[in-house]
Amino acid sequence: MTLSEKDNLYNWHPYTQHKNAFNHPVIVKGSGALLWDDSGKEYVDAIASWWVNPFGHSNVFIAQAIFKQLTQLEHVLFGGFTHEPAILLSEKLAQILPNNQKRFFYSDNGSSAVEVALKVALQYFYNKGEKRTKIIAFEDAFHGDTFGAMATSGISFFTEAFKGSMLEVVRIPVPTKGNEVKSANALKKLVATNDYAAFIFEPLVQGAAGMVMYSSSALDELISIAKKGNVFTIADEVMTGFGKTGKNFACDYLIEKPDMMCLSKALTGGTIPMAVTSFTQEIFDGFYDDDVNKALFHGHTFTANPTGCAAALASIELLETKEIQNNIQLVNQSHLAFEQHIKNHPKVSSTRVLGVIFALEIKVNGKQDYYGEMRNKLYSFFIEKGVILRPVGNIIYVLPPYIISKEHLKKIYQTIEEALDYI
Ligand SMILES: *Cc1c(COP(=O)(O)O)cnc(C)c1O
């Protein structure tokens, strides 16, 4: 049997209807912004493998840090023990995150980072004897696929089957251009009830919704409304973190600061699954007590895995180099130039750019299905051409590794332009 045949026999892939899935390309090698399959076909990774990989595939600097850590101390439980990589990583995060973020809780993926934030928000009020049991989230949000994260996610067909078994979440409109007042008013109404523990949002960009963007001033307004009503704010930067928006964190564009932040995806440069949830001192203090029952009884076996921490430290070191900061600006300028070139194309209804993120909406009648016909046609076209892009309905977005070359960016843009003619 070939690898592909065995894959079809054994593996259950994410977000996949296997009955009509095509054979998944067997990827055997990655370098920089490129991947190769077992037939030798080359792909440009235009979405940084689900937004995790800023510094290129098989990055040697991170790999060396991982190897060094693996041969020094690969893992030790974090319950009752600690270690240098976790201490140094937390110290580093305290330096680069908004300066009210003081405490760091480690887990293994973005969904878990969100679960931790939600549980902390709910238990904080429980510990105080205050009844705040509901959560506020945006329409069309995506916060992950575990139960709490899923409850706060608003992409309905992802979560439809589980509607009866979820945390109580109320949604407000996203403050996209023209909807700022509507969104703020909806939040004011909810906050006034004193029923809510937290408001969770993807700051500035809703990734899974199709890179939907809104302004930092609109988010500042929402955070200040939540603060006045004693509702915690949770910035889910799982996608936006570590340079994607042109600054280290989307929250760096804000005047207000969130109470909690969720980070994962690019945290380890796309190498080791790892996540962290960060908190203000006030939140930590809500658990600090003589009463053991007020502690946070949450943990994951691989919490603060030393190898993951070492990978994250190496990643952040790369992020802070002039070269990478320069690369981010180059990708941004390149996107802006392509936007100018393509925005008046007769099939394009709108475009947007922030940092290394570019998105383009194709004109359609009504809303296109997330995994609908147009999306599937586009996806197959891109794969055929050797460009990895995963359109969302009628939205094509690009979020490449920061180190991508000019030529490969050009190939991505050209392929998108060809797709517009083909569709
Ligand atoms: C991807 C994502 C998550 C979920 O992260 P996983 O590692 O897939 O569990 C949560 N929030 C946002 C904003 C994301 O983009």
C-alpha cells in the first residue's frame, strides 16, 4: 500500500468530509515558505500552515534550541516542580505583552488557552461569591473546538450539533465600519445586567471568519464599557499574536488593555504545540487565599513542557531581530501594492490588509457557504497550481511566513489573479 492509501485507511482529518475528500498530498519536506510532497511537487505555503509558522519551515535556529533542550531536560511535571525555560519564557512574555499582564498559565493549544481564560473568569466571581455565569462574545467569532471555546465561537455550522450542551454565551455584533455604535450599545445593555463574567474577542482581526477586520478605536470603546461594568476582557490573540498584525500583538494598537490574553499558534514558531493564557495581578489575587478550594484546579499533563518553552524562547528571539521586523514590513508593503493593483478588478468586491494579512472578497450574490462550491473550486485550483490557500466561502486570504521571498509572494498574487479569471 502507498502512504496515501494507508492515510485513507487510517486517518481522520480535521474539518473533512471523507466521503468526498480527495487524496491528501503527502508532505515530505519543508523549508522556508516551501513544502514538497512525495511526488516532488512544490507548494508555496501562503497561510503559514494555519498561521503557525512565521520563520519558515524546518527553521534551524529553533530546531537547535529544541535539540539542546531535549538532550538537557525534555520534560518534567509542572505540578510541584519548575524549570528554567518556563521561568525565562514567562519573564520574556511579561516584557513583551501589555504591561498589565503579570501571570502566565501554560497549556498545549489555542482552544485550551481559551478554556483556561473562561474558567478563570467564571471561578474568579465564584470565589468572590458573585453570580456572574455568562460570557459575551462576537458574532462569527472563532475561539477553538473544545466545549468552552466552541460555546464562544459563532460560526454556527461548526457548533450546531452541540447547541444543547454549552455554556451560556450571548453575542454582540462585530464593530466593523459602520457597526461601531450598534456593537457598543449591545455591549452596554449586557454589561448592565451584572450577569456576565467576561467578554472574549479576537482583537482587530477575526481570522476564521475570513480575516474580518475592525478598528482599534472601536475595540478600545468596547473594552472600556466592559471595564466600567466589571466584566473581564479576554483578548484571544491565538491567531494575531507574534507579529501578524504588524505589531507584536494586536493589543499593542490599543489604548485600553485586556485583562487576559490567549496565545498559541506562532508561540513556538510552528514547531511544538503549546499555548499560554496571561492574566493581570488582580485576577491572580482572586485565587490567592488560605482556602485551598479557591485555587485554580486546572492543569494539563504537558503544562509548560520545557522543550516547548525553549522553542518559544528561540521564536521570540527571532521575532525581535531587525531582520524579521523588516520582513514583516516588506510583506505588508507587498500586500498593499497588490491591493492597489487588484482592488478594482471587476470580480473583487473588497480588499483589506493589516500587517502580513491580506484578504480579498469575490463578488457574489448573497453569502457563500464556508465550505461551499466556490470555496472548493478555488481551493482545488490553488493546490493544483502549487499554492496553499484555504479560502473561506468567497474570501481568499494570504498570511505567509514572514521570511517569504518576493518571488514567492508574486507567485501567490499571480495565482490569485488567475483564480479570479477562472472562477
Ligand atoms: C486557531 C484559533 C484557536 C484555536 O486554537 P487551536 O490550537 O486550534 O485549538 C483559538 N482562537 C483563535 C483566534 C484561533 O485562530
